[in-house]
Amino acid sequence: MPADINSRYGLNPAHSEVIEAGETIAPCNALDMGCSNGRNALYLSQLGFNVTALDNNPDAINMLRQIVSEEGINNIEARVYDINDAELSDDYGLIACTVTLMFLHPSRVDAVIEDMQSHTLPGGYNLIVCAMDTNEHPCPVPFPFMFKAGQLRDAYEGWELVKYNENVGTMHNGAQLQFATMLARKLSK
């Protein structure tokens, strides 16, 4: 088990889906989209992943850079990047996008997902966790974007769905809402 850098710096633990993915995916070049202060990037780096951590908040990126510097971590590159741009430049074996899509501009989400897919290496993985708004479980939080039932699954037609569910869960602030949770593997051509 990796040392708990996150608690040392007052960060939340890595997302449970990132921890689960890290148990099955071999270390590779990984992208943490919407990394905030780096809780998932730090966790993956300790497992041996080479992590590119992106966020549009310069303060969060600067905090992550400071942690990387203080800890002597050499496998995280933290960069300010607006995910809405959907202009990734490198390819990855894992792209993790947990609790991020719901903060994007709704008109950009399809382009962002297509960009993630095109920058995933054959055999690589996309991990997405995003709030949903359905008739059965209307979202109590006014996020800019929320998936409808089946929408995320449909976007990954032709990929192997290693894990997929649309379960009700609890955010770190205690809010109960429905999430689309997916780990998908890009099939080798």
C-alpha cells in the first residue's frame, strides 16, 4: 500500500474507483483529467504510473507541483489545461476522469469524450465517474452537465466495458446522487 501522501498534505484519499482500477491496470502513462490538488495523481504515481495531471485551476496545479517538489516525485507532470478545449496532445494507457465532466460546459462533453477516446492507446482504459440526472433520481446539485440513463454506456459502444453501473452514491460532502461509473478498455484494432 502506498504511503499516505494525501493525508500528509490535507488532501482527500484517492477516489475509490481509481484505487480499484490501480489494482488491475499495469502501470503505464496515465492522465488525470481534472486533477484538482492531485489526490488521484499522487496515488497513481506511487503505484508506478507516469502521470500527467491536468486542471484549469492554477492554484490547484501549483499546490500539486509544490507537493511533487517537496516529495521528490519524478513521475507526475502537472499542467494547467482547460478540459473543455478537448485538445489532448499525447496518448495514454489510462485516462481517469472522476467527478470532472459534470463541471464542463455541456456542449463540450461529447468532444471531450471523443478526445479521450482518440488519445487512449489500443488496450488502454478510460475511467469515468460523473453525476447523473434521471427521472428516478433527479440530481439535487445544479451541475452544468449530468449524464442521462445509458448515455455514457452508449458513448463507449465498441469498447469493452470492464465495469459499468449507474448507482446512487454519496459525494464527499454527503450529497446523495446517481453516478455513471465506467471503466472501459479500448479494443486493439
